[in-house]
Amino acid sequence: MASGKRGMRKGLTAYGDREFSLFLRKAFIKAMGYSDDALERPIIGITNTYSGFNACHRNVPELIEAVKRGVMLAGGMAVDFPTISLHESFAYPTSMYLRNLMSVDTEEMIRGLPLDAVVLIGGCDKTVPALLMGAASANVPAILMVTGPMITGDYHGERLGACTDCRRLWAKFRAKELGEREINEIEGRLAPSAGTCMVMGTASTMALVTEAMGMMLPGGACIPAVMAERIRNAEASGARAVAIAAERLTPARIMTPAAFENALRMLLAVGGSTNAIVHLTAMAGRLGMRMDLDAFDRMGHRTPVLVDLKPTGQHYMEDLYKAGGATTILRELKPLLNLGAPTVTGKTLGENIDAAPPSFPQQVVRPFGKPVFREGGIAVLRGNLAPGGAIIKQSAMDPKLAHHEGRAVVFESLDDLANRVDDPKLDVRADDVLVLKSAGPKGAPGMPEAGYIPIPRKLARKGVKDMVRISDARMSGTAFGAIVLHVTPESALGGPLALVKNGDRIRLDVPSRRLELRVSAAELKARRKKWKAPPLRAEDSRGYRKLFLGSVTQADRGCDFDFLTAPSRTVIPRKP
């Protein structure tokens, strides 16, 4: 038997006898019914992220079959293998808490199996970054595809989409504008098919930035989950996986600084999820790149929001698909893009754009000179309340609150918020600033999507729709409002957020990128001397929780585990 490092000969179990290792491996794989002919072909792995809890991934089994068909037609041998499946609504305490675990699982499965290439199937929010983080670390040829967005639902003639309309209509229910019978009926109409949220949530955002980055076949980001074209895309991804195995086209060759800059342009132009900046930071960190948030913010001054899609606009992902998908956006961004960046097709991004079908009149993607919002969707804030930075989705907030100063109404924890936010005795006014502590990476733990602090019920019933809200938590990409997120350092580490008291004055100035706690330095110093770190919880001392708390980085470093990041060699973006 000839030795080698491809196919079944790759990564042999160490018994001190390579030929025996290969013999034993083939003996057991033949128990699966494979022939010698099949086992001599390029071995293409397929991540199986299906779960009975994960509606976003309901179509994964049929996509796996289509990928296998594509691999076979291209002369390869496809083998699927399980990885963790994450769904935002079915991941306690939050899917971000488990993202790094999924990335480790993916990395070690790719590294440990005899794969010449791998097709990564993701969908719901944290699965795409987890898969790409793992693939970047393993650095085996990889191509990513997504399950695709849901189609829209309807209620009494009104078009509905999860989960922007989930939040909007639940707010109406809290304000008694909808009754219990109505909200129960709406519950069954918001998610009418398999697939991810059909608004510009994190799943849609990560699909689009992945296509812009070059790790997905052109056109793959927006195809609805239920369409036949989604299955054909899976077949094409399988066929291309065989080619990248032969070309040894690894993630490190595609996920370059230029590619990340293209992804950041896409994030800004689509009014994308604030989660994406954390995920892209973590992905870049695996490849030795460090995100410069201030440079990213400067990039936003030149990159307007072009996509008229909820929660920033009015349309849905199936509308963007019909409008030409990511290519329509990339054509408008062309002067700002690194067109020579390599992609998983083997061609450059510019070549992919030129090869796509021509554009046509449509209403979803605006011309560069007539944007939905004149700057990028995300702004980076600095100030004495967030010395390490904070972010706000400026394209999805009430512009009247862009300059605001108000009195702090403080919630010390998620439990405190749940217990008091709807208390009729809560001392709160519409012009106050709601502050949530202990919701960051270590404090919660896992930095949950709790930044969308609900409007106190007594204010909601008076018609209040938006307030300034500040936390060290995250927010779903489907949400909207004047919400400051990712305050760094987090309060559980004694960051300035931990020192805020009821009645303090807080000033938000989005155009000037400032977030200030209007308390003297002397007073803050006195408060810091009295501050005590939160006590350990019973579950903090063992297992994955202990590993997480001891290793997770802050939001400005991607909330990744410190031992998984590579030493920083490059700062991105390089040219805002």
C-alpha cells in the first residue's frame, strides 16, 4: 500500500505502523458498504447540522443529498458527518455561548477525519461563523453554503417576516394594541417554512458577507430555502468541493485581509446585524488578523446602506433574491471593493461579478447615490462609558434619539430586568436611558441578545416606541431601536458600565460617536473602590462553563476563546 496524505491515507490513527493503520481504517469503512473504487476518490466531507429543534435547518437532509450528487458527478466520494446544531431560540443560555463549542467541534472533526475538502452547511445565526471559524483553523479546502431564508407569512393581508415582525407585533401585544387570540394566531404565521429569518437578521447578514468574502458560490446567499434553486446550489457546491480539493484552495488563501474588507463593506451596505461585527472579528482572529473598530467606523462614512429590507427598510430576503441577490449589491459597491480578492470559485470577486447575469430595474437595492441611509448601518461609539468601544445600529433607530441625554434607569442583571421592567411602580419616563448590566460575555454568560430591552409596559401603553437603551449584551439583527450594544469592557469585569447608578445622566451623540456618563472622574473613582465582582454561580466552577468563563474574550476581540486565536499579524480594515 502506498503512503500519502490525501483521501483515506490522510491523518491515519497512530499505531506505530502506517500500513496497518490504513488497513484497519479501510476494513472498518468497508463495513459502510464502500468499494475500493469509491475509497480511492477524493473524500469530501459534509457537515450535518440538522436537528429536530432547528427549523432553520429543516431542509439540511435534502441539501446533503444534493451535495452528495454534486460530489459524485464531479468524481468524488461524499461522506457527511454530524456537528453541533444551534438555533437561537433553542440554545440556553444563548447560542453565542455555544458558538465557540461548535467551532471547536467543526475544527476537530475536519482535522481528525480523512477529508480532502469539506462542504459546510450553515444557516441559523451562529452556525455560519462557527463553521467558518473551525474551517479557518483547520485550513482544509472548504466551501460554505446556507439553508436559505424562509418565505414570508401573512396575517389579515399583512406580509409578515420573522423575526422583525415578531418583535414589532409582540410590542403591540404588550401595549394592548393586540389581544391574546390575535397574538396566538400570529405566532403560527410568522415562520411559515423551513429556513432562516427572512429579514436582515444575523443569518441573512452572515450569508451575504460570506458571499462577499468569497467562501460561497456566487448567488448562494439569498435563495429561499424552499426553492428548487437552493437544491441546485447545493449540487453545485458539492461539485466545486471536488475541484477545490484538487486545487488545494484552503480558507487561508481566500479569507485574506482584502476578503474581510469586502465582507465589512457588505455588512455596512446591507444595514446588517450588529452580531456580524463580533463574528467577523472572531473569524479574522483565527487567521491572525485584528479588527480595528475605529477604522471600521471610518469605512462606514463612505459605505451607505443600499438595501431596503427590514428592519432598516421594508422588503424581505425573497425580494432581494428576485432583485439579483448579492451581486446587485456588489455592483453598486464596486468602486469600494477589493476586486482582485480570490474566491472559492477559483476566480476573483471582480471576475465573479462580471460573469453574473446583468442587472435590471428593481426596487430593493438602491443606487449608490440614492441610498436608504447615507452612512453604514453600524456606528462605533467611544467615551468614558465605553473605553473599549460600543456599537449602535444607527440605520434602524429613531433619528430623533441620535442626540440624546437622559436619566439612567438601571437594571443590575437579566433577572432584575425581568422582575422590574413592567412593575407599575418603576420610576421611568420616556426620555430616560435604560441600562442593563451583567449581560456581557462573562456576566450573563454568553452575551445574550438581551440588548433589545423591552419598553416598560406602562410607557408602551402610552405609545412610546423607542428609547435609548444601553448594555454589554448583543441584539438580534432582526431588532430595531436606539440601542447601544457590546459596551466594552463589560460590567462583570468592572467596566464603567458597572458603576452606573439610577439617576446618573448619560449622553448619546451618534454623529459624534460619543457615549458619555456625566459623572465626575472623582466620583467614578470612589465608586470603583466600592465595586465588587459578581460572585461565582454554582455552575461556574466546572465543565464547559468554566472553560468559557476562563477563556472568552471581550466583544472587541470577537468573544472567541483566547487559546483559539492566532497571533495578530495584520490589522483590518487596512484602508477605510
